[in-house]
Amino acid sequence: MLSAALTIVIFYIFIAITTTGLLVLIAVEMLLAIIVARLGLSRFVIRYAETHIRLLGLLGKRLWLRRGTTYRLKLEPQEAPGIVSIMNRLAGQLNISPPDEIFIEMNAGAWIELRGLRRTMGKNSLGIGYDLLAGLTQHEVEAVLAHELVHSQKVFRLYKRWLNSGLHRAAGVSGQLSAIADANRKANKPFALAETILSVADRLTRWCAKFVAAYSRQDEFEADAGAVELCGSSGLRSALVRLESINDKLVRLPWNERLAQIQSREGLSNWLVQELSTAGGKEVNEAQHLFDRYSTHPALPDRLAALPPDPRALPDSPPGLDLLADANEVARKLMVEIQRVQLEVEAKDLKSLKLWRKKIFRRSRINSFQLPGLILGLAVIMFGFVALGSGWPITSCLIFGLGLPAAVWLFVKSRYRDRKVLPRPDYPTLTASWSNRTEIKDITAVQKDLDGKLRQKIAGVKKTKAKINIVLEEAYGALSKGDYLTAHVAGRVGVSLSKKSAESALVLAIASAAYHQNDHSGRSLQAVLNLTGFRSSSTRWGASWTFILLGSWAEAEALLHLLLEQEPEDATLLALMALCQSQRGKLQNAVANIRKTCDPQPASREHVKLLIRLLLDRGDKNEASRWLQTLQEDIKADRDLVYAMIRLHLLQREFGAASEYIDILVAQAVPGNYLIGIARLLEGARRDDQAKEFYERAKEQGYYPEALLGLARLANHTHNKDLTRFYTLAALDTTKPLGEKANSTFSIFPNALAQLVALQDPLADCQAWIARFPEFSKPGPLTKHSLMVFAREEKEAIEYAEVILNALSPNQGSTSLPKVTLTRAPKDLQPARPVRPGVQYVYT
């Protein structure tokens, strides 16, 4: 306790000294900037000062703790009579007051929030998970509640809160400093001051975490001992073991299925109890529970070993959900509350998007057309002050009064304006261009042919502006039809005619994004930003279009908000907004936006299909079913609608009906991406045998990366590590031919690495290494990339990296593979606790 307190005091002193030093440094830099301003060197000094000001702001921001978002529902006493009865009885035995409030959450946890200054003095709030009540018996729930109430009796409240706040501040400061230092390392721009502050802050944070965790672990042992005195050890032992199994089970119970069950006649409670009923009796794996000096809870084997033997058998008792008066009604209210809070979170996200927008707009440069207005403004200011200094106040007033408004008018009037309106295809056209685009085998020859025809078309035109107009007519016509290849060629020709043609650069950005030329698209879009500042409707629409094609959903959403402010009823913009928001997990707003395009009359069938898809993503099966009924005549002829029917029936656990629609879809000889989709749906519905069949079919069609990774997951569900490793490594093979529109190996690369690492047991003495591949006999799959590897020794780290390289190019000899070179990762990136060895992620 004293070590934890002393370390946190030292951290606060260090932050105070650092803040004071930064303030002094910034003041000196500002004074120096004023001194060297006469030599025109102030901007160099200000550049460093700005960096230090941002660092100072970071420290202040991270020291301010904000309360996180909580997804919980307050229970009234009449809604949880069983829990209230148990709490009153246990509180009486402990001679303390029962909790003032009881909250329920949709998880398998339990907690008690202690307010006040001393032990047993102050208000308490108890939280318990709905999943915990569903997975445990009432006797086991009583043991868990007893554990939490003992905390209320034993914990030093004020001291514990002060320790936790100090630790959170230290972790926040160190984490942000580490992110800044690491970003500068990757950019080869070391930030010496940040590295120096980080080295001390990181050390203090690790000490804080170690001491606070040790203190907290003793609290947990003490709470376990108190719970044993109240309820016996058999109930607590069974609860701890069963919760371990419940958490494994919950991983495969998706949220949309929960909401679907809440909307069913039977409700959520019976279904959830049945799904978790087979979760008991799992053997505790000690390798998964190594001692972790930074953990606030003891390892499960240690907790079980500390419990005294109890000769009494565990009594039979009903499920914990029976402690609620109406478990299904509580689940419904809880889900409504979760959705309400999620709406608030999504509203906060909109504020961050607006800040990003302002930041981007501030970075946009003044275009050349605005220079006359800027020059006139500077001249007016100069001559105005000269006249004032010469004793001509009336002349000065006239210069300022007439000249400044004229300069401002000229500056604003000279801003970029759309000379041609960028076409905006409707949503069905856009979706068709994305889904129906076919790969061209000899794309270079086709591009040369299109380029030649276009240049021949403008050969007789003398003026560059006229040439660009012809090129843009061709490009805009191609974009309106979803012909990105022709648009790409036209955009490239337009940029070659004039680098100041914002329209040509915008066309090139859109078309390059469509062909996944991310770097080329980004450079073109940056040129558009520099020339236009995204001030016009066409440039904002074109940038949104580009970001959507690049998968930059947040940036696209930020600009779409601006467009919708001018055209709030545009069906295409609303559909694209819903698409972006759904990709970012903002399903509440996404559904609300796409609903606007379908009520009272759908804008198109594609809009209805998107609405159905988002409703099923959210689990709103009743509304999705109503919309599907409106398209009943077209369902069997439309693959997407058949797929939606499969999803609907699986959500409703109607496996026979789902199989009928699966047969309809398969009879249409669908491409492999639909087979992958069906397999994922069956896997999500825990129908692993059927899922395996469809993964195998997709693999035969060349969709092997996703299919093999899916087979690896299925093997992992059965705890077959060898088969899981075999399928995962096979999924990384880059030498096999892919099916048309199949995702590449690198699209599943992060998931494959995570799957491989999950197969390893945690180790306590791992180090972090950065594996680089600087020398190539020929281009390799990890050119210009490096990997973060955790291993005990350098030799092991090299072996882990070589396993990945061999999997990427299994047919190459070891001599043709790139040589792996290792460097120790910086101290702030070194693991502080037991980790699973292996290649963790792509570092750069």
C-alpha cells in the first residue's frame, strides 16, 4: 500500500516538474522567435515551439480523467426481488448497509462501486451481468454477491480510488507518449524530448501498476475468504470455474442474435440459459493463468488453491435469472437502454468528425486565383498605415474603408468554384459498378488503346482549356456509368495537360481508388485539397466517393454530413451515409438514415436491400421480415434477398427454413463470395458441420485465403491446435491462383497472425523484437514491411518470422527467401506481463 502511494506521488511530482520545464522552454522559444523575427527566422523557432505546446497539451489532457461510457440499466427493487433478498441477508450478516442501487449489464461480470471516505461508510452501487445470471445457479450467484459485499466491508474507499485514479493518469500519459514516440520512430523523425519524458513516465507507470495490482490482488483474496465464511467454498469454487467456461461460450453468441431472441415470443432468458447450460465443468488450464504481477485479480488456479475444502455437496438450485421478477422484460429494457447510450456515443463521434474536417480545411492552401485578393489586402494595410504615419488620417480611413472590403470581396470571389458538376450516379448504379466490375486480363493494352483514342480526339484542339473540357466530358460520362477504367485514363490525360486542373485530379483520385491504387489516389486527392480546399459541392462529393472506394469510412462520413446539410433528402447520399456508418459500427444512425429513403416510398430496391441488411446486422428481425415481405415476389430471383432470408431464419433459429433458402442460392451457381458468406452465417449460428462444407466449396473456387482461415476457426472451436495451425498457415500461401473477386492473402493477414498467436500458451519472459527484411534476391511478399515478434530469445524470434515467410511462399527454397534481421523493440513496447509468443502484427 505504501509503495503504491509513494510511486504515484513521485509520478505527480515528475509531471509537475515536466510541465514547469515545458512552460519555461516554450516561453524561451517565444522570446527567441521575437528576437530573430527581424532576420526572418522566427518560423523555424515557432515550429519547435508548436511541437512542445502540443506535448504540453497532451500531458494536461491525459491528466484529466473522464468517466467512460457505461451500458447498464438500473433495477428497481420489484424487478429483482431475489437479488434484493440475498443482498439484504448477506449485508445483515456482515453488519453493513446493503447496496443503494443495483445495475444490470449485458455481460458475465459483477462489480461494486464504493463511494465515501472510509470503510463501510458511504453509498454503494452493485452491478451484475445478465449473462452471469443466465450461466450460474442461484447458489453460485449468492457466492459472487457475497464476494462483492465483502469488498464493501473491507476496502479503504478513498485510498483505493486515489490509487486507481493515479494509475489511470500514469497509464494515459505513458500510452500517449509511447504512441507519439513510436509514430516518430516509424517516420524516421526521432522526438528526443518525448523519448526522454517517456523513459521516466513508462518506468513509473510500470511501478505504479505493479504495486497497485499487488494491493488489489490481496483485496480479492480477502473478499474470497469473506465469501467462503458466508456461503461456503463449494459455491464460489463452482462459480469461478463456470464463469471461465461461460466466457468462452459467449464469444460465439453475437449481439444481433440476442436482439432477435428478445423480439421473439419466447424471449431471451430461456434461450440464453440453454446456450450456456453446457458451459460448466471445464478443466482449468494452468498455462493460461500464469502469475501476472500487473493483474488486479489473482490467477484462477491461485484463487481456487486458496479456497478451503468444503465437504458439503453443491446444492441444486434454479438458474440465476429466476432472481429477476421478469427476466425477459429486464432484457428488453436493458437492450433499449444500450441502444439509447449507443446513440449518445454516435453523437459524440460526430463532433470528432467535425474537428477532423476543420483540421483538414485549415491545411488546405490558398489557390493561385486568390492571390490577387491577398496581395490587394496586404497593399491596403501597408499604404493605410503609411498614410496614418504620415499624418493623413482621412486618407488612411478611406484606404481602409474602401480597400479592405474590396480585397475581402476579391479574395472570397476568387475561391474555387465548380466549372463542371461532377456526376452523382444513383445508389443502384454505384452498387452495380462496385459488384459487377470484372477483372481485365491485359489492362495495360486496354489503357493504351483508350489513351490513344482520347489524345486523337483532342489532337486538333489548340487551347488547353478546351482540351481539358473534352477530356472531362469523357471522364464524367464514364463515371456516371461506373466505367472507372475509362475515367482513370481520362483523368491521367487531364492531369498531364494541366497540373492545376482540380477536376482532372479528382477524376483520377476516384478512378485510382476504384482499382485500389491507394497511394496514387491519396496523392491526387491531396492535390485537389490544395487547389480547392474541398469548398465546393462537387469536390466534397468526389472526395467522399474516393474515400468510400478506399474504405476510409470516417473521412467519407465527415464530408457526406456537409453534403446532406445542403441536400438532406438526397436518397443516394443518405444510403452512402448509412453504408459508412454501418462500417464504423454506428448502426443506430445508419438504420435511421436508410429508413428515410424507404419511408413512405422506397427510392429503389437497392435501398430496401440495404435497410434489410442493416436491420439484420442489428438483430431487428421483425422489421426486416416486414420489408422482406414487400419483396416476396422477387426474393428467389435475387441472390442478395435469398441471402437475407438465410440470415433471417438463422437468427430465428429456424434451421430447416434456412437450409431451403441455402439450396435455392446454391442452385444458382453463385460465386465463391456467397459461399463464404453462407459459411460464416452457419459458423455464427454454431452449425459448424454445415459451415465446413461451404468453406470447402469456396476453397475449390479459389477463395482459399478466407475459406482456409474459416476452416482454421472451426478447428479451433474443437480445440484441435494442430489442424488449426495447418489451415491458418495454408491460408497465407500467396502462390495459389485466386478466384475472381476473391480477397487476397494480405486481406486476412492480421486475422491469420492473431489465430496463430492464440494457439500459443502465454510465457512470462518474452521480449519484443522487430523483424525486418532489408535484402531481397527478388521482390518478396513483405517488401518494405516489418513484423513485431514476441519471443524469449533472438533465435526463436527469427524462427517465428521464418514460419510466416515460408507460409507466404511455400514453394521457394530457403535461399531465395529474404534474410530476417532483428532489432530489440524500444523499452516502451516491451511486454510487461505474460504474452503469447509469435508474430503479433505488422509493425510497419
